[in-house]
Amino acid sequence: MTIAVKLSAFEQALAAQLPAGDLRAELEARGLPHRRVEDWKWSDLRTALARLPADSGELILDASRAPDARRPLIDAPDQIMARLAAALGGQAQVYDLQNGETLTLDASVASGAGHGAIVVRARDGVHAVVRERYCAAPGATLNLYIHYAVSPRAHLTRIIEQDASPDAVIVVTTTMDLSQRAHAAQTSLGFGAKLARLETDISHAGQGASLEMNGAYLLGEGMHLDQTGIVRHTGPGGTTRELFKGAAARGGRGVFQGKIHVERAAQKTDAKMNHRGLLLDGRSEIDAKPELEIYADDVVCAHGNALGAMDAAALFYMRQRGLSEPRARALLTQSFLAEPLERLADEAMRASLLAKLQTALEALS
């Protein structure tokens, strides 16, 4: 039996915008995700939104070109935020990537709650880059759903930047269908918000398909960033490599939830996931839950996770060479966080992300 919850003003405003149906009934019965929901236990979205303006806002999508099509999205995944984005965002913008293209997608909300949906398709053999950036003004909420379809022999490079957005909430839910003999490489850099959640759900077909996911995050005062993802290996012979590194200071909070799921048919899967967190002071927090769920018996899968403080010996070594403590800390943190970003093949984009990381570190010092 489901016990109906008392909806906040924000949830009531959302429900009022929905037509009668299953989604509205689910929202009215359960409300938005909160800490008693296992997948959201470290990111209480319901509480974060409760005091934000419930006005309907507009998600502005500034793209490097016009979409190839617009259509209603009726097949959003089960996640309630993705379904809300599809239901309230109007027609989804559909992009068919051209070979050699770099598509830029800047999503922002200036006020109220803005929702939107995007579909990106990489056809057979296409090599392309998609660069995404998310930001929201103070008091605003951005809720975006993105679906990627990566065809056989396609090569997709996805670069994500999440700007620091104090007093804003950002939720971006991504699903990706990775076909056989396709390759996807994703690199992300995030700075958090009042609550930011970047959720990725990838269906990995195996049979020569490969996936690489790298991410770095730096969180300062009042910033919260949740990176939750699952990679589902459904066919044999697929490879996955994940490396995420983050640092939190002045009460910032990071969340990493990663799962690699290997179905019985996905024999010969080779998957590794690694997360490392650096706590720069005693007020900060990083929660991590890496998981393996394996039903095949001939696989090589591993995960690792480590959280700790700055290396006192390295800090002492740098102080002995004349660096101030804030400067030494910034350099050591930058060195720690740079590794996932340095795996990005494109030199110009790699330099751009590293420069933004350095600027954020200087502001934090």
C-alpha cells in the first residue's frame, strides 16, 4: 500500500501542469524523490526544491545549429524526473549527427522550473562530438532528459560542463543505447549547485562496443553534486572503463553512485570502475557507492573507491620549496583532479576544461 504524501507547493505546481494520467498520479502519491528513496538517499531533491519558486519557467537550449526534427517524446525511461522533463518540456529536439560534426548544446533556466528533452543520434560509422553545458540562475530549476542512440561503428565523444549554480537545482538524466561495435567516450566537469544530479543509464550491447567515462568535480561552500550511473552489459565482449575524481571543501558535498551490471549473455565483458575523492577540510563530505552486479561467469570486472585527505608529506615538500600553503594545496588538488580530464583526446577541449578547473581552484583558495 502506498501512503500519499503531503505535497510541497513546488510539487503541487508541477502536478497542476500535468494532464490526468499515470505520471500525475505517481507524483501526487509519492512526491519527488527524497532521502527515503534508495537511489536518492544522499540527494534529497524534494527538500531542495521545497523552498524554490514553483513558477513555470522556460528551459533555453542554445545550440550550435537547429535540430533536424521536433517530436513528442513518449518513450521516456522510468525515472520520474526524465518523465517530467519529457511531459512538461514540449516537443523533444532531435539531432542527427553528421560525420566530423561538433554539436554544442547549452541548456539554461533563468527563473522558475524549466523542463526539456533532447534526442541525439549518431548513425552508422559517424564520428562526432557533442559538447553540453548546464547552468541555472539562483532560485531556478533545470530538469533535462537526453537520449543518445549510438549506431554500429559510430564514435561519439560527449563532453559535459556543469557550471556552479548556487541556490539552483539541476537534474540531467541521460540514457544511451550503445550498439555493437560502437564507441562512446564521455568526459565531465562539475562544480555543483544547491543540488545537482547528473544521472546516466547506458545499455551496452557488447560485441566490440566500448565505453569510456571520465569525470572530475570540485565542490565549494553549499555545493552538492550527485553523479549516479549504471552501465548494463547485455552482450558478450564489451569493454567499459570509468574514472571519476572529486574534491570537496568548505562543506561541499559529493555523491558518486556507480553500478556495472553484467547479464548472463555478456560473457567476456571487461569492465573497470574507479572513484577517488579528496576531502579538503573536516566540514566536507563525499559519499560513494560503487557496485558490481554480475550474472555471467567468464568476465573481468573490478571496481575501486578511496576517500581521503591531502597527502601531508607532499604538502610539506611543496611548502619547503617556498610555496604558500594555499598555493601548494591548489596545485596538489589540481594535479589530483586533472587525470580524468587529461584522458580527453581533443587537445583544445582538454585545455579548456583544465583552465576552468584551475580558475575554480583559484577562486576556492
